[in-house]
Amino acid sequence: VNLLQGFFLKLSNSLDGPVVRLKQLKSPEVERVTGYYSSQLVAFVRNVLEIVPVSVFGILVQISDIFERRLQRLPLKIQGDKLGAYAQLGERYKLSMMAHEISIFADGVLSMDNSIIGGIEINPRKLLDEGLRKEMVRHVSELLYNLLQFDFAADSETVASITKHQAAAMRSLASLSRRLEGFQSALECIEDYVSIHGLKMWHEEFSRIISYNVEQEVNKYLLKKVLDADSAFQSEIVPIPRFPRTQNEPTCINFMGRMVSMLIKITDTQYTTFSIEKSGWFMSDGTEVCGLKTVSLLRQAVGVYGLTGIDRLLCYRILHELHRFVKFFRTNVTKQGVLLEQLRDELYPEWKTPTKAVSIYASGSKKAEMLMLPMLTCFRRIGQAQLLRRMIRFELGRCSRIDAKTLLQSVSTLNASILSSENPFEESPPELKKFCDMSLAVGLGDPLQTVFMATDPLEGLPVLLLLCVIAYVPKLSYNAMFGSLSKNKSGYPIDGWPLIAGISTLLKQFHPSYSKSFLAYIGQFVRVSVAACFERKQVRKDVASQLTEDLRSMLVLVNQFCDISSIPKSALHEHIPQYLMEMCSDL
């Protein structure tokens, strides 16, 4: 080490002569020349000393392997006769020898004095810290890239394949959780030997890896891309590596996109049914494919940073779908403006039951039939993403209540004080963004109340939503096992809760009067259906039974819509009397 330090000082002296000559000549380029060659020499010194953190991290990988696979976890209480089994003296001897090797490497660098090369001071402790960070970022990034690859073939998506791929994905997440936990334990083990804050380094670099990959994945939704040179999370000294896209997921830029894609595919409404009481997606036979255990495993694998990153990607996905819907409405639905205006006039006022209402609904649904499938696709995608965000927010809140009670209470108090102040937005934007990120990390707020965009009013939207609900309610029926509406025929891409959540999210982007108008139209349709059900005494039994089933499904839908939209039942009872709802539920 002393020889290396002397070599570096000689390099510095070799630069002093030309610089002195330039100063004597009073050259205006002295500072630029000195800065350039000093930076090159510092880069050379850093490359020479990089062998130390590379060697240290090579030993660190072996230590993490011992923590992950060989060393048993110590329980809170150990019986005296079993103490020898937990001692594992051989493994602990290997750990001590590896820690000793690391301390020798680190001691050599830390014993070097600060040196000045050109105009730049070199701190050996800082060089060791940067080298360890660089190696850690490289190893963790490779681990995330290799383990978070999911084989979902587009031509083999069946119930059996979805279950099979879901099990494989859970195994990958469990393996990643164990490997990353081993790395973290190894860093905590050696931090005293190399004079670094291991846990702090781990959280700083892991959050930077997640944030950078989220930023790059979001680029596919943005017109103005964020390049590496503009990224706040990329660094020249400790770079985050980029990897090629995988063959199975060519549309995903990195592992964050693949995780979101995996969640979307295993919760596909074509094969699954969501139950809000059971908080998960289930197959028709009751097998759970994605629930609270899945989200908890995700948190163990990628941490709180990973869950908040998934939440952000889902937000951009929802925003993209909302923009697509607005564009679709203005290009295709506006052509049907005369039809929507005519329907609105015929159904006005909403509190009154119009004459020939059944024929009005039938003709309107038939004329708008071509618009229904794109709307259904948009609503189920938005609703699916919102329900995933809801489960992620629940998991974050649960963990914060257990592991960070003080932080949760502090953020909750600050949130209440900001909302009750006269000017809630008097804080500077960076401070406000930091507080919003903290609120998300502790699980505050309801994702279904999020306003994603500001847009101009869409005339006739409540009437169009009514026609969409009328078109797809007959394809749904109440499933008592899940406590929700589920598809009548397997394989049809529709599910009750995603459809309801999608409609609720769309209406949240507009004035509250849109939601009131939608409820008024639904209430009017229910009253018309009840009147038709009791007026047709001569109707065939199967037709009457189908009418009754559709009416029950509509009532379940409007009840769940009010629950998920935080609309009080009193607002619903203004349009559908409570006695009428109770009577229809007994049919």
C-alpha cells in the first residue's frame, strides 16, 4: 500500500511541472488543463484500487451464501440440549476467516493518507465506499435481471398454464427474497471491518436501482424520454447497468415492467374472479392465484421501494388507458352525439319513469353496440390496475403499522395539518412531492380516489356508461362464494369488480355531477325493470327468471359501485328506495 501511495504521488508530481510552466506563461487554459488531467489521474487511481472492493465483494458473496443456505436462524428461545445444533462452529469459523480477509483488504486502503493529485484530493475511505457501492449495484442488478424473468407464452394462456406460471413466479420471488436478504445480512456483518454503514448503503443503492428502473420503464408512456444523461438516479462513478430485453417479455424494458406484466397476466379477468372480501383473485374452482400472500412475497423480494415502484407503473398504465378512452370518446362516440342527446331527452327527468322505456333502452343499446367492447376493455384494465394498487396500499399500511408506528403517526398528523390549513399548497413542490412519496410508503390514502388527469367535459358520458352497464350486466351473476359478480360463461373477458372499479375511476376524473347522473340513470333503469317484472304476468317463466336475475345483478353492481366510490347509501336511496332494494334482493 505504501508503494502504491508513493506511485500515486509521483504521478501527481509529473503533472506539477507542466502546470507550473502554464502558470508562468499566464495561459488562460491553466484551470481547464489542470482539471482535465487531474480527473484522468484520479480515474486511473480509482481503477487501480478497484481490485480491493472487487475482492471484498467476492468474499461478501460467499458470506451471503452462508447466511442464506447454511446458517440456521436462531429462535428467541433455545433448549439447552439443542444448543450445540445451533452453534454450527464450522460455518461460523468460515465466517470469521472471511471477515478477517476482508479486514486485511480494507485496512490496506484505509491506512493510506489523503493525497492531492493535481487539484483534486483523494480520500481512500471514499474510494473504498464508492467501489463497494459499484460492486453491490452490479451484483444486485444482475440478480434482479436473472431471477425476475417470467415465462408467459401468449399462445398457451389457459387456466392450467396460468396456475403453472403463477407457481413458477412465486418460486422466483421467494428465491430472490432469500438472496437479497443474504446480501443484506452479509453487509451488516462486515460493516465494522471496513468502516462503512452497511445498512445505510444497502437502502440507498437498492432504492436507487428501483427508482432508475421505474424511470426507464415509464419512458414507454412518455413522449419526452428520460435518458441516462438526464436521470437523477444514474451515476458515472457508481453506474447502474442496463440489460437487454428478454425474449418472453419484449415489451418490458426491465425487471420492474416484467413484474407488473406478471401481475396483470395472473389476474386476467378472462380466467379469474376478484373478491374484495377475500382480497384476491381466484380461479372458478376457488384456487387463489393472487392475494395478500402474493403481495407480501413481493414486498419481501423487492421491499417497500419495489412496491411503490409497481404502484407508480400501474398509475402510468391507468393514465395511459384514460387518455385512450378520452381519445376514443372524441373520435368515435362524438359521432353518436345525436343518439346520446336523443336518449338523454327521452329519459329526462331521471326521477320519472318514461313511457316505452324498455324500447328506448333496447334501441339505444343496439345502436351503440359497436362502442361497447372497446369500453369494456378499457374499464377492466383500469379496474384491474386499481385493485392491484389497493392491495399494494393495504400491504404498505400493514407493514408500517407493525414496523414504523412512529413514522406512520407522524405522516398522518402532518397530512391532517396540511389538509386543514388555509393554503394546503404553500409548501414548495419538492417538499410536497417528498411528503407524497412518504405518504405512499406508509400506505396512506385510497387509490380509488385518485384524480389522474384534468380534461374537458365529455357530453353524454353518463348515458353511455348506462348503455355499457345494460349491455354487460346480463353476462354477470352474483357469486356467493366470492361475494361479487362473476362471469356466467368461463373464458369471457369480464369480471364484476374490475368493471365497477374502472367505471368509478373514470367518473372520478370529472365533476361529481357525472357520478350523480350515472346513479340517477341506473336508478331509473332499476325502477323500469321492476315495473316490467311485475307488469308482465303472462310472460314465460324462463324470461321472468332471467329478468329477475339481471335485476339482482344490477342492484349488486350499483351497491358495490357506491361502496368503492365512497358514495353514501343515502345518495343511492334518492334514486332507488330502500324498500325496493330489499324487495328485489328477495326475488
